[in-house]
Amino acid sequence: MKRKMMLIILSLANITAGAQSTLNILSYGAKVGLKNNASYIQKAIDEASNRGGGKVIVPTGNFVTGPLLLKNNVELHLTENAVLLGSADRMDFSAGKMAVVTAINQENVSITGKGIIDGQAHELIVSIYQALRDGKVQDEQWLTKRPTEANRTNLLFFKGCKKVKVSGISLKDAVSWVQNYKECNDVTIDSIRVSSTAYWNNDGIDIVDSKNVKITNSYFNAADDAICLKSEILGGSCEDIWVENCILRSSASGFKIGTGSIGGFKNITVKNLVVFDTYRSAVALETVDGAFMENINISGIKARNTGNALFIRLGHRNADDRYSSIKNILIDNVQVEVPSGKPDIGYPIEGPPPKVLPHNLLPASITGLPGHLVENVILSNFEIVYGGGADKNKAYISLDSLSKVPENAAGYPEFTMFSELPSWGLYVRHAKGIKLSNFRVSNKQMDFRPTMVFDDVTGLTLDQVSVPNENSLPALVYKSVTNVINKGFRGPKSKDTILIKK
């Protein structure tokens, strides 16, 4: 009996020691200058995991690697001046291994340190196209658009994992989404730096149907959306997500929920974001594939040189009869500057020209569908400054033709999806329970359009709403709007409101 107890104690001691093991990839054959160190780095990861856990050290130097599989209880630690260079050879990647670092159904995995993971996007995309031309790999759309995600690599891909931590590192130049956390639980992202502007469709970070996620103190500069939450499976959802103290730059949108929106989004908190030089929306909340979206709390947004302040959209892109829903949205303490020019001009991958008719500067918008309303949205302590200078010769929707604004129910959700809009400050259609509190808009040049248009809105509260005195009249337009509470409105002194019954 004593011998058995002693063996158990020794076994536990070995596990504890293994959990603290530190393994340097140099000890397993990795070398600066090798074409591909993946097999050596993988040996270190495997041994650390087999011991019960440990830290795998990537020391100073540039180490080229093919795909790596991170395993249970392993911390991949990149020391300062350490660089993992993702292979620039497409043929080093294969089905199921289309990321520099992948973890599938693992627990307690982390990537830490002050080093860099570089996807070498410029070099890799050349290899991808060459492999396609040579027939080594197949792709259904590469000749008409760009290679699909099946042929483009992430830097990090975690699926079905628990207790994930990524901190301190820098991530650079992916040819697809930089990092994807899919169906994970308990994810911490802290103090990372993302710079990925070498190719299209490379979101800074994507959280997909994951729960209990924190993203804090980080910097994102991406050619596509900076921070994006998605739901890609029926029954899946993003829930209990916390985003705080991040800086965002994008040639798409800054913080976005959607476009992929099949399951749902619930209990999302966002605090203290700085958004700059961003082509599309500072904040975009989109559900168009049948997902629910509820209990979204966003506060402390400062955005400059951004194409649009706020875009909230309930659409119906899915082919079945499920309809999306949006309710209980609070957005507070927001300052946005929307210039007259192109916000991201000069960046390596600029936002594409809009595929819509010419339009003037577009307002912040909240839009649902007939019979499917966006519900209970509060916008408080808002200030939006527009460049102004609209021109009727470019686009014009008269007040007697508001119905000409297309519903575009199945359209890709984007603030330009309606082409021109009939107001310059705010446009709300098909909504219920909308409250504006301490809401101010201004423009640097005159705009011929009304400041705000409300169309098919039930329950509208305007509390301390301010528009420029010199604004063109009417300032407010109501069409099929009921249960209006208007107190403390500040703007033109006469004929500031027009009612359109039908």
C-alpha cells in the first residue's frame, strides 16, 4: 500500500514538473535560415504536451515554419526579436492546416511574448496564384474574384478550444483573416498588435460563435474589418464578449457584428475604442441571415476620418423563412468625424469603390424591414461632425418620394447599400422604441437634405437633440411615425418639422 501511494506521489510530482517545463526550439533542430522549421517546432510542442504541459520558446531570430498544431497545456512563447515567418510556399499548407498556428479541440493553450508572427502575405499570394496556374490546387473563384479561403491562410486558427490566451505578440500580413477563434470558450486576447494590409479579406480578428471572450489593450490595422464578431452555425452564438481599450484602423469597418449572422449575438460590451482612417463604419451592427442580436452595450467611441459613424441593419439574406431580430442596443458617449473625402486613401489596400449609384455623404442609420423592426435602441451623448457639401446633381431623393429608398432586404449589409439617403445626419426606418439623448450633429458645409428622417417608427424620443441653426429646412421629417416625445430640441426656429402621413 505504501509503495502504491509513493508511486502516485511520484507520478503527480512528474506531472507538476512537466507543467513547468521550458523547451527551446533550438534544442529540437530549429535553425535560422532553414526553409521550413515546422517539424522541429512541432516536436517541441508535442513533447511539452506529452509531459502534461510546458512552455515552448522561440528565441531571437527569424524562423520560417509551415503549419503548426498547438496542443493541450502548451504555451508558445516568442521572445523579443523572435519572428515566426509563415511559409511563403502554398504547398506547405494542406486541408485542415491552413494557418501558421492551429489548435482544434484543445484546452489551456496560449501564445505569448514580444515576438512576431508574420504571414509573409506578399510572397505567399504569389505562390498561391502560381500553384493555381500550375493546377497543383483547385479553386472555384480565383479567376473572377480572388482565391477562396480554402486556399488562403490565417495566422492563427482556434476551433472548439477552451482557455485560450494570446498576449503581447504582434501579428503581421495574412492573406485571409489574421486570426479566427471559432466555437471557443474562455478566450483572452490582450496587448497584441495586428498590422495586416497586404491583401484583401484579412480581418484583424474574428470571433465566431464563441463565448466568454475578452479583447483588451490592443491595436488593429487591417485592410478588412478590424474587430469582427460572426455567427456561422444555426444554434451557435457569440455571447458574453468584452472589448475594451483598443485602437482600430480599417479599409472596411472598425468594430462590426455580422455579416455572417446565422445563430446569434448576445451580451456584448464594448468600451473605449479609438477608430481612425477607416473607410466604412466606425461601428456596424448587422444581422441578415436569421440571427438574433440583443443586449449590446457600446460606450466611449472616438472616431476620426471615418466614412460612416453608425450602421445598424436588420436584413433578410437567408433563403429560409427565419427572420433576424435586433433589440436592446445602447450606444453611449460617441464622437465621430465623417469627412468629405476618402478616409483610407493612400493605404496599401484601400476600400473598393462602391458598387452603387453615386451618392452624397451618408448619415448614421438604423434600418429594419417592414414587419421586422429594429427595437429598443438608445443613442446617448452622441456628436457627429460631417463634411457636408451635398450636391443635388450627384443624387437626390425628394421628401415626396421617400418610398423610393430601396428595401434591399437581401443585399450585402453596408452603409452604402441604399445608394443615396434623404437625410444627412440620421436615417431611421422600420424601427420601434428609438431614443436619442443629448444627440448632436453638425456639418462643415451646408447640406440641402433634412438633418434627420424617421420612416415607419413607433415610439420615438428626442431628448436634447441639437442640429445647426443654419441648416436647411425642415430639420426633422416624420413619415408614419407614432408616439413621439420631443423635448429640448435645438435647431432652426421655424418650420423645423414636417409630417408625412403616408
